[in-house]
Amino acid sequence: MPRWTSLVLAALVAGSLPVAAQQRPARAGGTVFRMKLVRVMDAQGWGQPVEVAHLLVPSDWKVEGGVTWAQNMSRCPQNIIQLRWRAMSPDGLTGVELFPSYAWAWSDDQMLQHSIQQAAMNNQGCDLAPLMTPPDFLARMVVPRVRQGARVLGAEPLRGVAQLEQQKLDATYGQTIAAGYLRGVRAEAGRVRLEHVVGGKPVEEWMAATIATIAAPMASSAALMQGGMSMTATSYTLNGYNVYGVWAPRGLLDANAKLFATIVASVRPSPQYQAAIGAWLANVANIQRQGAMDRHRIWREAQESISNSINQTYAQNQAVQDRMAEQFGQTIRGVETYVDPRTNERVELVGGYSSAWVNARGEYLLSDTPGFNPAQAFQEDWRELQRPRH
């Protein structure tokens, strides 16, 4: 887990980072972004509010939302945890939004399709829906629900993101595939470009998603009806995740590419939260019988035991996050380490900028404009962060 400066950590715990809109633009004098660190929270699942992730957004943006737990989704546990969070400019015309993941099932056997559909109707399984690419998933299953009236302008794959996600799937399921229990796993990533209206004004948006597909051998229904056992059918479990959108006024979406890349690259999921969710899904049947006390125990254990495997997963997820930022076509280099001159502590921020600054309120300023000094430009107390010598 990255080592954050005590100033940032204290602010995260105390919730003291400024949330109110600042009456100063996030961008001034070229590519200079004035940012604040904000948290995405889960206030329902663990007996106390816990952090899901944190990220940088412009200081004058407002934030809302978080994680909720769907009470009517026990039939498909992957869909219980619903993330819906957004940060946007004061006028709402520029922003970023995180959407819930969604799991469903499919089969190439028509009778198995009917069985899947009946199980979902009887509250015993995930919904039935066909195989689809990420752009199809977004256009057919996400956009109509969260962007009513939006028009899809185009689509494109995100091959770099898919490659990293495929490596994660291969590492997780490789032995199971080799043993013949699964036919294979596949990761795909892509995005669609939308046009819709916010507050009566036209905006454009990039919406992206990744889909993981797991294929398992199943007995053919036709063979079973003949008294045989031929494992020639295939059942599929699918999950659409890393679903997010970034939008700006029409004609300005590409002009805001570096800002969006900076926000996306700054996302730092909590390894404790990811570990707790993994443990909860692995034990979901027992937890549903025994209730919230088990979830409280799982969260405590996740806090107390951050293993090497959890840290490795965290690093893998950060590599995906950095690759997602690269899709905007800007030079973002993951994270860089700086030293806070006030505390002499180290802090990690999005890389790719010539200088970084911090003020006493916990705001950060990232600049690739040579010679820019926010203390002079804004007449405020900004201190430049220094890169460590070793």
C-alpha cells in the first residue's frame, strides 16, 4: 500500500479535507490543476463507514454518492454492492462518475438458458443476458439506465486495459482451466462516446467498462434427454466492472483530456476494502445466514492482515488504473513520490507534471507550466513539493 503523508492520512480519518466549492478555477495559467483529495465511502456494509477509494478532483467540484448494498439481490451476490459516485463542476457540465458493476449469466444451450431465466425469476440466480462486448454492454445495459435520452456517437476498444485484466484472470484461473473445470476466461475493455443534455445544455461523454467472461463446460441438454452425459455445452458467467464516465460541454471533451486522465490515474482503491469484499463473496452463503456480525469480523480481519497477495492485487489494480488514464492520450506516469516541506513526510501524487504544490488546507496543485508559482499567482500560502533524493 502506498505510504501517504501524515497530513493526508489525518485528513482522511478526520474528514477534514475541504468539500465545499472553491471560488477559484482548478485550471489557470496553462495546464495547472488545483485539486483536493476526496473519499468514496461505504456507509452500510461493515457496521461503520469505511473508505472504498480516494482520488483527486478539482477543488471547486462537488462530490456525492458512495456504496449502497442492494437488499433484493441475494440471488446474485456480485450485484449486491452498488457503487454510484460522482464529482462535478459547480454548473454540472463537467464531471466524472463511477457506476455499479453488473453480473449476469448465459449459455449456448437453449434449455440451459431457460433454466437460468427460471432461476432468476425464482430469486435463485443472476439475470440471463447474452454475451456482449463492453461497448454493447454500455449501449444496451448501462446508458439507457443512467443516461436516459443519450445518443451513442461511436465506440472503441481499450486494448491496454484488457491486456492487464487478462493477465489477472489468467493468474487467478489458470490452474482451474488446466484441470479442465473451466474452458477459459476472457477480459475485454472498451468505451463509447455519448451526447446528452445537462441542465438544458449539450455535453459529450466518454463511458468505459471492462467485461470478464468465465466459460465452464456443462452437460448438453439434448444429450441428457437421450440418457447421455456429453459435456459439450458451455455456461458463461459475466461481470461488467470498472464502469465510469467523464463528460464536458460539447466540443470540450477532448480539451479536458488531461484533467480526466489526472483524476482517473489518481484513484487509489483501499486494499482493505478489496480484501474484505473478496472474503465476503467467498463466504457469502454463511454470511447471509449469520448476518452483519460476520461482515464486521471480516472487515476487522482485513484491516489487521494486509498480506503480500493483497498488496500484489493492489499493485495490479493500480497498473490497470494507470492504463485507463492513458486512454485519454496524455502523458500520465502513474504516481510520483514527493516530500512535503511542512512535515518532511512523503506523499504520492499523479505523475507527469513539472511541479506539485500543497497548501495548509490539504489541497494540491499540479503544474506542467514552467516557472508557475501559485503563491504569487493566487496570493496564498503554497509550498512546492520536492522530489526525494533517494
